[in-house]
Amino acid sequence: MLEKLFKLEENGTNVRTEVLAGVTTFLTMAYIIFVNPSMLSATGMDKGAVFVATCLAAMIGCFMMGLVANYPVAQAPGMGLNAFFTYSVVLGMGHTWQVALAAVFFSGLCFIALSLLKVREWLIHAIPLSLRTGITAGIGLFLAFIALQSAGIVVDNPATLVHVGDLTSFPAAMAALGFMLTIALVHRGMKGAVLVAILIITGLGILFGDVQYNGIVSAPPSIAPTFMQLDISGAMDVGLLSIVFAFLFVDLFDTAGTLVGATTKAGMVDKDGRMPRLGRALLADSTATSVGALLGTSNTTSYVESVAGVAAGGRTGLTAVTVGIMFLLALFFAPLAGMVPAYATAGALFYVAILMVSGLAGIDWRDLTEAAPVVVVCLLMPLTYSIAEGIALGFITYAAVKLLSGKGRDVNISVWVIAALFTAKIVFL
């Protein structure tokens, strides 16, 4: 049955290799079951329900990617997208989390339509690489800023807006230790380094009496507080169109980058750079986002950590299905997830930020018309506390700089349209 489903022999692999690859991928991305509930609960969402929604959305996304597309790529609620959901849409713009979930649901439906019409593939190639890189790096810096805030390392100041906090406080010290542990363990090649660092810091919190021990294993908590709690009518407001677009846009390139990286590493890309069954993979990803919103979590997307499983030999969808089974088993560790404090996940956020910012090395800094928009995106995302505003101002800057520099013909029509829409939104809405 497995041979028929996943074509193991044709892809030069076997069940044992695929299962081990799946476990490897899960260990590298399991931190999301702690980070996502911690982040989304800041909106007022029930932490236990978000934990269940996170595990179920990841399981469904992995099953779909494995069974529909036969890709060794795992899915789960995405980092950066959960930050946009929490800190931009809900806390920044003042929308309820129910409205934000509806916006995620609509972005998923738009994704499905774009995937079926193959517009998504066209958009991936139409947007300049520099802007795609800048958006990813900007989200990374935004995550780093959130990590520093949650640890109390950066605090508000009426005179300078931000200021250094008490570095001797327990949360700040534990966050710093967690970050350094993560980097050291990753450097030593430990599988699940991020997860191990989170658990060590949580253990120290329990040891020093800062965290109350509530057990490790139990029946999963109820998902009722978030299940089907979308405010569809609230999300129909025209002002939320930019939010839906931002969810759509960030998820678009997050998924594209991951699929390109994982399939290239697996040797699945043909001589022309085309990925097999790409349409199915994009459809699986977009469907998982809509399903995840119904369950009660932010956008579900493909994880770059899947490359770890590919490096361990994963070549088919059985790797992804194995990851999905691991997320299903994780449902029974809700007490452990509930004990993880914000400072224990701060180090993980900062580590993810480093991975996202590293792409800036590929920018041509000698061409200011390419570099300037990237800097605008990177700085304005954390400084305006809004991923959507950073994306908008980045596109507007890119189009304007190219036009004024006499390079207007180098700009794709899609960039002009997107920049014009963002400009109209700023002026009229």
C-alpha cells in the first residue's frame, strides 16, 4: 500500500528512511506547538484550544502535502504569519481575533482559487527577488523585536520610544540563555535543538519557582473556544482587504521559498528548474490554511525545516505523513505546552529571525534601486509594528525608485499594480 501511495522504490527510498526523515523534520519544527499558542493567546484566544488547533492544522496540512502532492514537505501554522495575526491585525489594528481568523480563511480561499488558475505560480516569478528577500528578512527582524519585548530586554520609553530593560531580571536572563543554548546546539548538529532549548529553559523556570509544574501528559484540551469562531461578516469590511492581501502575500512567498529549497535538496527539480506536481503542492498548502482558520489558528504553511528531513533521506510524501502523525501524538502533551513561558520561546523566535535575515546576503547592495526598497521593508516592519505596512511601503518605494531612476521598464506590470493598490489604500482608506 505504501509503495503504491508514495512510489518509494521509484524515488530510491524505503519506509524506514522516510519515517526517520519525518521524525527528524518534526523535531526541528516541534517548537511551533509551544510558540504558536503562546503568541496567539496574547489576542485573548484560549491557549489550550490554540494548542489543539495548531497540532490538528499541522497534521492535516502534512497529510495533504504527503498524500496529494507526494512531497517530503511538512506544514504547520507559520512563523511570521502568527506574528502578523497577533501584533498587527489584532493588537495593532484593534480587530478581534474572530475577524482575524475570518481574514485568514478568506486568504486561504483566495489561495485555492489562485492555485487552481495557476496565477500563484505566475506571481512567484513576477515579484522581484530583492523584494521577496526583503519581506522575509523584515518579518525576521519583526520576530526578533517581539522576542526582545517578550523577554523584557526591550521596553517602552516615553522619551525615546524604546529602551533597554532590566537585563538582570529572570525572564531576560533566561531568554538570553535560551538563545545562546539554541545557537550552540544547532551548531553542534543536534536534531531538535530549538525544542531542547525551550524545554531546558522551561525546566529552569520550574526549578527556580517561576513556572508552576502541571504535569506532562493528559487528554487534549477542548478546541471549542476557537473552533468555527470566525467572524465572517466582520471580515467583509473593505478595510480588511489589505489584511487578507498581506496574509496572502506573505504566505505566498513563504511557501514558494520552502518548496523550491526542499525539492532542490531532494533532487526533484528537473533540468529546467520546474518542480513536479507543483500545482498539487500549492493546492494542499492553501487548503490547509482555510482548514486551520476553521480550527482556530493563523495561516498554515510549508516549513523550511523540511530540508532537515530531506537531508536525512526523505524523498516522498511518507515523510510528511510521518510528521503529521507526530503532531497528532503531540496533542497529548498539552500540560507541557501550557507551562512554557514567553521567555522560553524568545530564544527560538530570535533564532528563526536569524535564519530569515540571512537571505540578505544575496542582495546586490551595489544597485541602490534594488537595495533601498529592501532596507525600507526591513526597517519599517518592526518600527511600525506592522508587516502589512512594511510590505506596502516596500512595493511603493520599489516602483517609485525604479521610475525616478529611469528603470521603470525593468518593473513587472504586477509590481506596478500592487504598488498602485497600496498607494490608493494609504490615500483613500
